[in-house]
Amino acid sequence: MTIRLPSADGSLRTYEPRTEPLHVSPGTPFTSRTVFSAAHVVADPYADVSPDSPAAVDWDATLAFRRHLWSHGLGVAEAMDTAQRGMGLDWAGAAELIRRSAAEARSVGGRIACGVGTDQITGGSLAEIRAAYEEQLAVVEESGAQPILMASRALAAAASGPEDYLEIYGRLLRQSAEPVILHWLGPMFDPALEGYWGSADLDAATETFLEVVAAHPDKVDGIKVSLLDARREIDLRRRLPRGVRCYTGDDFNYPELIAGDDQGFSHALLGIFDPLGPLAAEAVRVLDTGDTAGFRSLLDPTVELSRHLFQTPTRFYKTGVVLLAWLAGHQSHFTMVGGLQSARSLLHLARAYELADALGLFPDPKLAEERMKNLLSLYGVTP
């Protein structure tokens, strides 16, 4: 079995795929870390829609993928960036996704947390932004899921300084029925979030962020940090009030952050754990036994794939995630809401296939090879 893949110089090279996948079976619940996978949505490939249309979702395939993650012990972080929130999935679609996934979680005993944002509006006053947050918070709480308070593009545009963030988040935390996860998504994931927490200076923004947490430690289960800066995350988690978790969202440095050091560790809420689900779960179970070296030996080799998928422009990482789900047989097509399957080059997609195959991520390597060849043929690559 061989496949010809494109190279940066325009030539084709021969790659020999694996013949056997990495075998990982569902196991016992995690004991040392709380781990969420931010899950993608599966588009309906037969819907007559354009990139500007409301998302057409294949609900059966979308929920089946969540059952796959739950079966390996992972929690599902729903309606987040990985689900193309604000990049093809609007609030109406996200609300439906939250309701359906939360009901599915109850039926299988899976853990779920859902994103609360303001994407039903594009701008407005601070009062309107707070009302938008409150509307979404009510939907998540009514579903029975844990809320994740996401960063708001509207708030980034309307806030005049740190005090506006303290006011908005303070009100939301006071009225939340259960502890939430606070999400700091950096501008590398969404350029509209530049200057969040009232300053483009990350040191100043960090102080405001920590001030929100310190004022309401009983209402903050944890923070999710997506800044792709391991040192900053470590410094942040060391300053958290006792009992407040740090969930890494760093798709570049997650093995070392989850492993931790003698002063603590990070839990995880990661988009890369969508394609890595079974392997990531196996690694965490090894870590549960106290075998940090074994954990790193499983997870460190995945970083090259993650860094590739999340390369600049980082916000298009979802394209590679969905490609790998298709190649792995979790869905029947490579179509995305908003037409985002076109957001990465063939060269990028081919390298993602090669790296994932080398890790043994495809349950049926022959199926993955055949599907990749079909994709290549659409770009004019002949056998």
C-alpha cells in the first residue's frame, strides 16, 4: 500500500501508510485529571445551503461522535470554538446542539459542559451584551449542562476598560446556579478578541482575569486558558484560589501542562482531543497510575500533529479536525458548515493525514488511505 502525497516544491512523494491502527479500548474513569474534548459538528452534506446560510447539521452523526468520546471516558465541551461557533454555527444552531447533546449525555451518563456567549448579537450596549449572555446561560442551565462562559466579540468591542469586564462577569457569576468554567480565548484563535479583559497587554489582562476569579471563587469551577503560552498558563494556575482548576486549552504544550510539576498541574479542555480522543484517554489513564513518563511517551508524539493542525491562521484548525474525523470513519464525508472544508490547502491536509496515520489514529488504515486518495484525485493528483 502506497499513496502519493504533494510536497511543498510541487512534486509528489510516495508514502507508505500503516497497516495496523493503535489499539485502544475504553477503560475506567479518570482519577487524576478532569478532561474534556471540544467536539466538532458534522454538517449535513445534502443540505442546499451556502456559506452564509444557517448551519445544516447532521444530528445523528454529530451525536454519534459525542458517544464515541464519552465511551473513552472523556467529557464533551459542547458548542465551543471546535464546533465552529461563530464560524458557521450561529446561536440558533448552537442552542439546538446544546439541548440535543445534553440530553444525549444524560442518556449515556457522559459529562458535558457547554459554551455561553453572546453570538446572537453582533454588538450593542453593555446592558444588551449582558442580556445576551444571560439568555444563553439560561439555555445551558435548563439543559442540565455545566456552563462555560466564553469570551464575547461584542464585549471586546464595547468595553471601555477592565471595569466593564468586572461588572459583566461579576453579574453573570452571581446569578449562575452552579460553578462555571471561565474561558480566555486568545486572538490567535479569534482576532476579534484582541485586548480582552480590557488590555492588549497580557500582564494587565491577566490581573483583571484573576480579579474576576478571586471575587467569586465559589462560582468558578475552573479557568480554560487558550493563549498558546505555557509559561503564562503555569503562572496563572499557581495564582488561582484553592479549589479552582486550570483547564489547559494550549494545543501546543498540553503534555507538559497536564503532566504538571511539583507545584501543580492543568486539567484539559482541548480541541486536539477531538481527533486524539482514544489515545488521549489512554495516556490519562497511564498518568492516573502515577506513570508520568509513560503518559508523556504516549502524548508527546502527538504534538507535531497538533501544532500542524493549529498553525497560523489558527482559527482554521477545525478543517484538519474534520478531515481526520472523515478519514477515521466517524462521518461519511468531508463537508463542513460554512464551507470551511476549503480553509486549508491540499498540502496542509495531506500532511495532517500523514501525521495522523503515523500515530495510528485511523481505526481502518485502508479506509483512510482510500478516502485520502479520493480527496487527492479531486485536486488532480493521479495514482
